Amino acid sequence: MHPIHVIGGGLAGSEAAWQAAEAGAPVVLHEMRPLTATAVHRTSSLAELVCSNSFRSDDASTNAVGVLHREMRALGSIIMRNADAHQVPAGGALAVDRDGFSEAVERAVLSHPLVTLERGEIAGLPPSDWDNVVIATGPLTSAPLAEAIAGLTGEGSLAFFDAIAPIVHHDSIDMDVAWMQSRYDKEGPSGEGAAAYVNCPMTREQYEAFVDALLAGEKTEFREFEGTPYFDGCLPVEVMAERGRETLRHGPMKPFGLTNAHEPRIKPYAVVQLRQDNALGTLFNIVGFQTKLKYGEQSRVFRMIPGLERAEFARLGGIHRNTYLDSPRLLDARLRLKAEPRLRFAGQITGCEGYVESAAVGLIAGRLAAAERFGRTLEPPPPTTAIGALMNHITGGHIESIEAGPRSFQPMNVNFGLFPPIVEPRAGETGKRLRGPERGLARKRALSARAEADLAAWIARAAV
């Protein structure tokens, strides 16, 4: 039997190799380190943790990443097995001993009788006789391979610097302050209605205080290998503010063509707009607010915006090196490249963020590759599950807008905003009406319970 080739020995590649081998398929795992180094890795170990040792919240009842942990454990994840085995104290989070974790993952993967490790860079597209390939090379994909993928998929299909605006859960926006309207009440070029944006108004005093906070906020610095990728199309919001105090209100915060539905006689001095970010309508991004503010500063400063005082962020903003595909356009529902289906992608290169998310996509990619090798059809998990919701975002849940530009897909951590909505419980166990945070927690628990039941049903179907 021809082997499945997995390129990249990070968390996604290690998980993909393990899952495919566990399904009975021979696997060749390719890792270029230590023969070819990266700018951030310090060892040649598989599944090396680079930026953090935290797998984030392990709460499966009210946190989407905790739900993802639960699902990966249920699916025999080698990453989660060793994260649990090498856990260190971190409150409600799952944090691990870095070295012990990666050494244990490497030991487990390489001891599998169906896995062979080959050290060396794949400097270009895989050979044509490799008929089943998983590319899991991460955000630091080597230049020759990245260039080959870009050549195959077309110019602009890979992003090398990621300009990210914060994304807010729609149900955390105060719509008693904000209102829905498109500028000049025009329908958008893709056919959306005349009320496609959430608008948050500011008085002059609020605007001046907001600009002061932007200028004073603590910023992160580019790492040496990132360079300075500023260009006028994606300037950080604080850099625009540095160009003059009125720059923002004549840029992303311009109030023109908008009328406050709550106070139509009062003209806002500035307006912050949020645009729908996913097909479900649960997530909205703050238009033009890509930023280098540190995360804590973003939460503080952006909650100064009227209507966003209690905003829950699905993702905070940033500008950093991040090689990833325009996946909704390029990949099919089984993570295969439409232009060359023998190539399947996994991990951060697909447009997911985070260690756990990368490993989860690797898990599904490995299972899909093995099913294909044995001539079976494996449907991806339903979008009501954490893994399925993440897959749906990667392969088609994102809204493409002509106004947003030809390429508006952005990487995302798993969050409940990616899950299809559920009928929210209105009352608690005592019959008392739920309000505010209690209602939000009840909704999250309901989403988690539905995900658990639907994953169990999917596992049962897949086993038949």
C-alpha cells in the first residue's frame, strides 16, 4: 500500500500522522528540522510548543476551546493524551511542561509501527507519485514550498502578513446604543441590504478620549523576522491616529451618510462600524481596526466605544507573520486543494489559530486521508460540533464581500460564534427568567450539550 505523506512535524502534522496510522494506513512524516531551521523553533522535536505552553481553557461546559478538548479526547488525540499526561498547574486552563510534552508526542508517534520519519525539507510541491499528501507546515512554511503552493493556487492565495481586525460576538453589542444601517442606505455590491453594518456613534468628547487612549496604549513590537509590513491598505488603527487627530474620522470612523436611529436629530462626530463576519450572523468585525495594541489594551480601549462597553471578543486584532491559504476559495469540504486534490492541508496554514485548533484540524485531516486511502467516504463532523464549526469556518462559513476586498478570510480560534445558533433557554431551573451573563452562560451550556450529543452520533455513524 502506498503511504500517506505528511509534511510538517508540528502539532497538526503529528496528529494527522497518528490518526492516519491508527486507522491502518502507512505514513511517512516529513520534518525539515534540524537540517533546515526556522526563525522560532529551538529544537528538532516533533510538536514543539513555540509561543506558549497553554492549551487555554479546559472548561467544556461554557468555553468553546474546552469543548474542542473534549471532542479531541473522544477521538483519540495523541496531542490531548500527552497534554493531559504532562499537565502543570494553571487554574482552569490546560498548560503543559513544554519539553516533556513534545518529547512524549515524538516518542509515541515514532514508536507507531506504521509511521516512518524522514528528516529534510520538501523544497517545492511534493513529487507527483505521492498521491495522498497532508501539508501541515504551519505559519512558518518554508519559502520554496510556500512559493510552489502560491504558484499552484494563484497570486494572492497565500497571506504572508496577517492584518486582523477584532471580532465581536453580535449578542454582546448594546443595540440600544448602536443601530443597523449601511452608509447612505445603499445596498452593497454583493446584494446585502441597506442595513448591513452595526454603527456605534461617538460624540466629539468620546472621540477625543478614544484617540488619546489609542495613542497611549501599549503596543507589541514586530519580531525581527517579521519586518514592518505596513502599507496604506492595512495600517494599524493607532498608526492612523498618529497621522493626525482627525485622520480616523475621515477614515474608518467617518460619520458621513449615517443617521443615528435612536437620536436622529443629533449628528455623531464619529462612527465605528462593524461588518458581519460569518454566514451565521453571530460574529461582526470592527471595520478598519487592525492593530498592534496588546491584547489587554485592546479589550480596555475598544470597550470605550459606545455600544461595545460589554463586548465579548471572539478574536482580538493584530498584524503579524502568518502564512495561510484563502481556504474557503481553495479547499473543498475535506480539506483537499481543488486545483490538485491529492494535496490536503491541515493546521494553521488552513486559517485556524491556536495549538489546539491546529491539532484538531490535523486530526480530521489524518482521518480523511486514511479513509480516502481505503476507498471509504468520511463526512466531516457536523458544524454543531467544535471541530465541525472550525472546519466550516475554514472551508466556507466566511462571508466574502466585494467591499471588504477580494480576500477577506482571516484566521480564527474556535469560539461559540462559529456554532449554528440554538434556541436559547429563557428560564433557569427555578423558572426565573434568565438575564445578562446568566443567559449567556445558559446559551453556552446548551451549545456544549448539543455538540457533545452530535459528536457522539457522528462517531457512531463513522464506525459503521
